Amino acid sequence: MGIRSRYLWAGLAMALGACVQAPPPSPVSSAVSPGSECRSIAALIAFDFEGAPASPCAVLGERDFAVLVTPEHAPPINPSPWYAFRYESAGDAPVTVTLRYLGGTHRYAPKLIKDGGAASDLPVTISKDGTSATLRLPAGRGTVTAQELVLPGDASADLRRWSALVGTVPFSLGQSHDGRPIEAVRLGRVDAPRLVVLLGRQHPPEVTGAIAMRAFADHLALMFARDPALGQHTQVLIVPQLNPDGVARGHWRANRGAVDLNRDWGEFTQPETRSVKLWLDALPQGVRPVAMIDFHSTARNLFYVQGDEASAAQQRFLASWLTGRENTFAGYDFTIEPRNANPGSGTAKNWFHAVYAIPAYTYEVGDASDRAATRAAAAELAAGLITALDQMAQ
Ligand SMILES: [Zn+2]
């Protein structure tokens, strides 16, 4: 049994006491297999779809289940306890599911999707110490997720939409551990000298960042479609899902290589980060990154930007793009957090700043930020980006 299996089963036993109903772990492979489920005579919960981690579960009663929400590898990591499962039940009575967190506490307000409709918030009772959360699910069938599902197929559809707008084709930068393509699209000409790099979803659960990035890129693609002259001097590389394996497998943080991709910039030990590096290394002569924005999620809306190390030109970019706009978007207040580069920390922000001497920011969206306001602010910020690049060049 691997370290992860031992960890999971010890945790499950700890969390559930003697109630563990699942079969004993196999001595050779992981105890947790994709498509696992727990079933009683009245109901079932299952983890057999993309985005759902293969969580250990237990039947506590006919309509009462427990799910152990665990990271893909042992802590320490930045806890982002992601969960996703579907359920089916007979009769009219609700189903109770208790999420038991191992290595983290309750973070994401559960979303319920019933009958293919839109996701709605689901009432939740959280334990005092935050290590468990109990959900009462309406009878019938539905899907419960920590945040809205934005899966590799959704990113592919986005890329095709942006491509169609500007008349280019999506392409693959490389492959993930599991063999998924690291998909990208370029707005503007291949030889346009100014390159803006947009990265998304290094961290799988950070869906609000993905929501902002989609609206941001939608707006940029429209700008490039309406004004072909823009693409003569500026191009944008959009990589919406740098960690497709983690997204598909419902990881909390890491890729399939058990590495936090946003600590791998510089070392480039992972195929996903390396694919971006190799693409940058092969840029035509005269093309150079001028800005990088990396979309994430955290407790509240903020931008991590360069601190004292920002050059005068970089400060002009910041002043034009973000400064003074912190409270100007309805429902989307944000803060600007200057952080001095910490060489060797391996974040995309620090690597792009250190290597190219450009503004390289982390665009953090609050977990619970209003989605419509997030999208509206992102579109306005996209509109301001080109102006800020012009200011920086002066
Ligand atoms: Zn993140």
C-alpha cells in the first residue's frame, strides 16, 4: 500500500470510527479507485465523473453518508479542500452527506446542480472546528461540487471561441503527465513584438480565477477581432488550464506529478510548466514578453504585484492598470499587494519578473466573490490592459 493509501485509510478510520464500510485496501495498488461509490438500499453517492476526486466514503445509514475529503498527497500544502460527487435517492426524504476534511477545514460553499440546471448554493452546517460539514440533499438526484465545474472540455471550448473570433487556431504547448494537451491560443500576429502571457488554473480548485480569466480573455479576443491593427504590435498567449490533470482528477493543489506547479517556475521539473518555457524559448526574434498575469483564487479579491523592485516603467503600468481602481467596480473591490520578489520561490509571478523584467502579477479572485461582478470587472480590466502597456512603453 502506498503512502497515500495508508494516509487515507488511517484518516478514514479516524474520521469515521468503526463505521468504515468500504472494502479493505488492496495490498498493491491505491485503495482509492476512480469511480468509487457508496450505496445503501435507498441511495448512492458516486465519484465517477470528471472533476470528482475518488474520495473514500462510508454508509452511515440508509440516507446517511460520510465522505472523506483528502488532498492528493500528504500535507503540508495550501489547503483547498475540493470535493465533488453525485447522488441518487429513492423516495421523498432528503439524503445527509457529511464531508470530513483531512488536512484542511471547510472552505468552499457547496454548489448543487439538479436536473442539468444552474448551480445553486446548498445550505451547510459546519462543525465548530471546521473539520466537517453536513449537507442535506433534496430527494432525487443531483451533483454537489465545491465550486462550479470548469473542466478541460470547457477550456477547449473557450479556446475555440477565442480562435474563431480572431481567425487563429488553438494549439498544444505540450502534454501533461496523463497525456492531456496543454492547450493555448494566440491573439494577434506571430511576429507582433509585444507579448502578454495569461496563465490559468495552475491550482485546480481555484475556479473563481478561471471565471475571471474567461471574461478577461473574452473581452481581449473581442478587442483583437474588432481592431486587427492591435494584433500587429501586440499578441496574447492564453493558457487557460495549465493543470488539466489536477482539474480532471479533482486535486486540491498539485499536478499529477504531486508538484505545486506554481513553485516549479525556474526548475521546470514538470511537463506542464516546461511546455510554456519551451514555447517562450522558441519565440521569433524581436518578440518579447511585456506582461504576465496568472489567475488564481483566495479568500478575497487582490492582486499580488511587484514591490520596491518594480522599475519606473513597471510602476507606470501598475498606476495605469490598477492603482485607484480598487473600489470602482460594482461588487468587486480589490486590494493591491506589493510583494518583493522572493528569488527561488518558483512562482510564475517571480520567474517572469526576474527573467524578462516585466510586470508579472497574480490575479486573485475571492472564493465567494459575486460571479457577475467578477466577470464585469475582468472585462473592464482587460480593456485597460492595452492602455497600460502603452503607458509603460512611454
Ligand atoms: Zn493559486
